[in-house]
Amino acid sequence: MFTKLFLYSIIVFHGNFSGNYQYQDRQYFYQVQPDENRNGKWRLLVKLIKNKENYTIYNTSIHLKENGGRLEQVKILGATQKSYIWSVLTSDFWKANFEASGKVSYEKSGNLMQNPQKVNPKDQFLSFDSKLSTEELAKKAIEQFIREYHTLFSFPEKVQKIENTHDFKVGNYKTQFTADFYQKDDHNLKIRNEKESLVYETLVRKSTENKKITIKIHYSKLQNWAWAVYESDFVEYGFDLEKEIMSVQKNGGVMPSPVLVSQKLDKNLTENDCMRLAFEFFVKDYERFFIKE
């Protein structure tokens, strides 16, 4: 009896998938992919397609449960956006249950899920064909979730495409620096180890004025499967190319003081060179905050 119950509860998944969905004059793209923060777990990304560009408007955890090769349940957790990072709430979730009779029933839990939007009866997903695959049924469930909970999504009021993504090798780590679509000077920094596992993710603010470049790398901490950024805790790297000097200072009480506080520079450094230097010093001083495998 114990063995049957154990096998019954295993969450199985066989690969990523994605789909396009149009609803109420909005074009969505959704994708299920491996969770970089948790091995063996999966993330659901919902994106808005606008002016041939796509913007992430929801990022959460998704669970797919099979029984005997048949999809039995899709569970999508609630999430809120905090300081440019999505925080998943384990107590808030929405479930689609695929019953043996071919009917679909729904469950919801938590304050975030208490006010679903009314869905036109002709758009409701209430029954299914047993011949459909796990991927096909999961897509239908995700689209039902979009219909009911699109008010949870973070729609940009005004967006602009910023072509600004840089990858740097820093010691044993790889850093990926990507511009934020919502705020001009805000960027996302991801740091991966040699195994390509994500070990740190945070907010970076960069500004350039004349020959002065300022790069602020914020402290962040993994909480509820998402990186929570501390707004007032950061390290500021200032590059004065005219005076040929770099200065380093920290703000807030969480991060220890950097080892290096100033250094002479080559006045011919490019903006990319300054970013690489800032990341090198950050990794050297604050590697202690990275996830250890």
C-alpha cells in the first residue's frame, strides 16, 4: 500500500514546451522550462508579445503530476514581483485536476488566488479528450490560468527595447548582464558556475555621464525559490576615466566592506571593460553569498 501511494504522488515531466495564446486583444507566449534555482523543478514564464518584442509578465513555479502515464494535475503557484525579481508563494496556488471521467475540476488556495476573473462559458476548459498528451493538456490548463488570473501579471505601462546583453567570463564563473525592458538604467545580473548552475542573481543599476560610469550591484538572497533584491544594500563601483581612477564603496549594513577601495585606471577603457572590472571585484569580494552546490 505504501509503495502504491508513493508512486502515485511522483511528479513527472519529460521536457520543456511552449505555446502562443491570444486573449482579450493581447498576444501571450508561455514557456515551461527547468528551474535554475532548484534541480528537477520547473518554471512557468508568461510573456507579452508587443511590437514584435516579448516581455516577461509572470514568472512562477509549476508542477505536473502524472499517474500511469496520464496527466492528473497541473499546479501553478502564485507569485509577486518584488524589486525586479519574482517571489513564489508556496501557500498560494491554482490546480487543474484531470479526472478519469474526462472532466476538469479546479482548486485554489491563498489570498492571491481568491479573485479569479469571470471567463466566458464558451472559453471554459471543463472537459478533455483522454487521447491528448501531457503537453497538450498542460497547455490547455495554462491557458485557462491566463484567462482567470491575467490580473496578476505585471504588464509594462511603457516599454522600450534596449539591445544590451553582455556575457563575461570571470574566473570560474560566467556572468550575464542584460538590460531591463521597464527601466532604462536597470539591469539583471546572473552568475553561473562551471556546471552552468545559477549561483547568484541580482539587480544592477548603471549610469553614464560624460567620462564617469557608475555601476551599483545590489545584494540579493534566495527566498521562496526566487532572488529577493535588497534595495538599500549595494556595492558601488565608480569609474572616472578622466581622472583615471576607480573607487569602490558599499551602502547598507548587510554586505561587508570591499577589500579594494580605489585603483588607477587606463583612460582608454571602454564601458564594457568597466563592467568586466566591476564584476571581477564583486565576485572576488562577495563569492561567499553565492549558492554552494
